[in-house]
Amino acid sequence: MWSKIRKVFLFVLELIFLALLAFGVVKIVHRFVFQPFYILGPSMEPNFFNYDYLIINKISYRFNEIERGEVIVLKNPSSPASLIIKRVVGLPGEEIKIKEGKVFLYNKILGWRELEEPYLGVGTSTPGDLEITLASDEYFVMGDNRNASLDSRSFGVLKKNLIVGRAWLRAWPFSSFGFIKEYPKLNN
């Protein structure tokens, strides 16, 4: 009789241990490697839509540089408890100008050149009029739906420590399931 009770007790202990181990692994992966993210709002249309469900790669920027054109998830500078999604337009040390609906980057050899943005919808213009030089830890980010995005034009430059990770996989809607499209290096 006691041996049966002992076997059941050991089995229950083993199940509890495995459940705690699984929970710990999931928490570690969520904290340091991948994180789910729901898009709320139209700021990234036509490429991402309200209620798209993404997986964020949180580890890639520990080993790779952030590149122009990448879609990132960041802590909202106006409300750091919430996360938002934007596209990297300007990199540390660059000069950026927005004028007459277009984004320009300064190139020391060629001067000001319009930024090619193949991810924007046809006829998209960028409202605003500004010129800024980014510091060594600053990025300039904007939504793809330039008329409906609160981004670096409104909250200012983005410090690197506010970047959570890179949008890596679209998990929902299932009809759009797949890795997030990467564009060739957009270093004009």
C-alpha cells in the first residue's frame, strides 16, 4: 500500500517539477529571445494592420546593428509602459531633413539625397518640415502611414535603450503568416 502511495507522490512531484521547468523556460524565452506583439492602430498601414499579431526578435540587436528600413517594436517614449511599432528611417550620426513631403538624408559626398522608401504606399507623402542630426545613440523612426502616425516627428528622436526588438514574424492573420519582409540595405 505504502509503495503505491509513494509512486503516486513521486509521479505528482515529477509533474510539478516539469511544469515549473517548462514555465521557467517560457519566461526566459519571453524575456530575452522572443515576445508576442499585437498591432493597435493604423500607423503602419499598408504593410501592417490593426490586430496583426507579430513575434518580436529581442536578441538580434545584441549581435547585429539596427539597419534602415527595419521594422522595430519600441517602448513608447510618451508612455514607456506601452509598446508601439515603427520603421527605422534615420541611423546614429546621420542628418535627416523632411521637406515638401519627402525624406532626405545627407551624404558627405553627394549632399542631400531623397531616401528611397519602397515599403510606402504609392503617393505617400511625409508631412512635416524639420532638419535634425542624430547623436551616436539616436534613431529616427516613422510609421508607414505617415498621415496617421505618432513617431519621431512628434515625440522626437528615439534612444537605443527604448528599442525592444525587431518585428520578425507575422503570426496572424494566418493568410499573411510569414517572416517580415526585409528590404535591401536602404543606405542612400
